[in-house]
Amino acid sequence: MNKWDISTPTFESDQINEKLKVAPWEGHRWFAYDYINFIEPNTIVELGTHYGCSFFSFCQAVKDFNLNTNLIAVDTWAGDEQAGYYDEEVYRTVKSTVSAYFSHLNIDLKRMTFDNALSEVNESTVDLIHIDGLHTYEAVKHDFETWLPKLSKDGVIFFHDVFSPLEYGSNVFWSEIKQRYSYLEFKHSWGLGILFPKGDKVYNLLLDQNIEDKINLYTYKALYSFEQIKTNDLSFMVEERDKIINDNTRMIAERDEAIKNNEIMISERDETIRSNETMISERDEIIEKNESMIYERDVALGATEKLVKERDRLIRNMEKMIEERDQLCNQYQNEIQNLRANIMDLYKRIELLETKVNYYESKKIIFNFRNKAD
């Protein structure tokens, strides 16, 4: 067994998933990393992995210290009624992390329920079992009782969420089970219970390494790291706030410039409106004059129509008179022709009478001459 060393590891999994830095288990990663280095387990089984904050801390230690450890993660990667349900993105992220940084390790991701995985793990072969599934009292108790036979001699069980601020049933189960066995515990980061149900060998070795003092050290380190994260987050938030303020200042300046431009545009629009109103007024006056002219035109057209009608009536009367005149003319012409014919007859009768008169005149002269002679 190694001497306990306090390390400052780099958790490579954070490069793929930064959420691990603020996961509930994050405050126990340094202890878990050094614990793996100290006991050099042959087999680790984790019940409930989610994004793998705890599991990848185990993997990082196995990788960094060149251990030949079997790493088994059991999870449906679908969530539960307590933690909530999630989609395939979680499992894809876990697989991507394994492929990127731990592909050469003996890792087995068993996507199944904890009970279904029991038949795939031999009894008394697991040196470390980490229980972090459903946190109800019944579920934690069931996981402990069904997996305890898988634990090797002097094997250890980690329980997460034993000091949950949400007062999970895991808190109650831990307060009961630790009365029966040797244990160590961390109260930060939702609590981590370390139980030694199959012997105190590892427990005593840890005591020899002044583990109680180290627990205080890891606790302070985790709390300090958490405060750093909060400080960094606050600094980031301040930077973001300042950026937002600067952006808002720039936007306000742009808005004010836009307002000025809009005011100019509004002024020009108002001037255009006034000009349009003047044009509309002039147009209305022209329309009014045109309407008056149209009215006068309509009156004139009405009068003209009356004149035209009167003219048409006169024309019809004139045409009627002309027709009557033509009829009279024809009648007069006929009468004239008759008179001419009568006159001709009279001329002829006069000529005849003149002839007779001349005859008788000549006869009279002769008669008178004879009478004188006698």
C-alpha cells in the first residue's frame, strides 16, 4: 500500500464537459483521486454515473498512476424521477470523454439498471463500490444490500448525498448504516460517506495516514475551490456586466444618434407634410374652382341642350314648312301650267276671234263701201 500523497491533478474530462467543475460531486474529486492512488483497487463499480464527475476522477487516477484497474459504470443514462429525465446528449458526452482521454483503460459502460448489472459482476471482486443512484431511503438501502455481496474482503463503499440540503432519504440511511460499521465522512458537496462493511483493514490504514486531518484539508480545499469558482463566476459576471454596460452605452449612443436622425427625418417629414397640406389646399381650391366651372359648364350645357332642342324643333317646323312650301310650289306650278295652258287656249281663241273680227271688219268696210256707191 502506498503512502498517502496529496496531489494537484488535472481532470482532463473537464475539457469536454465544463459542467463537471460545478457538479455536486466536484468537491470530492481530489480525495477520490488520492484514494485510488493509495489503495490501488483491482475493480471499481459505480452505481449512477450521469455525466461522470466521480467516475472520471477514478479514471484520471488510474491513468495517471498506471494502475491495472477495472472501471465499471452502471447507469441507464435516462435519468430518474428524482434527478429528472434527460436525453441522449448525456450518454454521448460520457462516451466521447472515454474515447478522448481514457480509451486505453479497462472501462465498461453498462447501460442498464443496477439490478440487471448484478449478474454481470462476480461476488467478492469489487474493491470500491460508489452508490450514487436514486436517493430515496428504500433505493439506497436496496442498492447497498444487493451489491454488498459483490464487495471484496476489506472492500469499501462510497455513498454520495449523505448530507444533502434537500434531505434525501440517503441522509437517513447513512445516519443508520454508519452506526453498524466503521466510517469516514465529508459534509461538504452534498456529503460523501465512506463505509467499511467488510473489515477495518483499509480504515486502519487510513487512520495511520492521519486521514481525519486530511479530510479537513480536502474539505477546506473543496470549499476554497468552490469559493474560487464563485469568485471567478462573479468576476466573469462583472466582466459580462461591464461588457453589457459598454454594449448598452454604445447602443444608447447609437440610439440617441438614431433618435437625432429620426428627429431630423421627422422635421423633414413635417415640412413635407406642411408642403403637402399647402399643395392639398391649393388642389382643393383648384378642385373647388373646377367644380364651379363644371357646374357652370353643366348649366351652359343644359341651356345649350335646351337651345339645341328648340333649334331642332324649329328645324323640324321649318322642314315641315319647306315641305308644305314645296307642296304649294308643286301645286302652284301645276296651277301655273294649267293657267298657261288656259292662256294659250285663250290666245288661240283671241287669235281666232281677231281673225273673225278682222274678217267681219273687212266685210263691214266692203258693205259700207257698196252702200255709198249705191
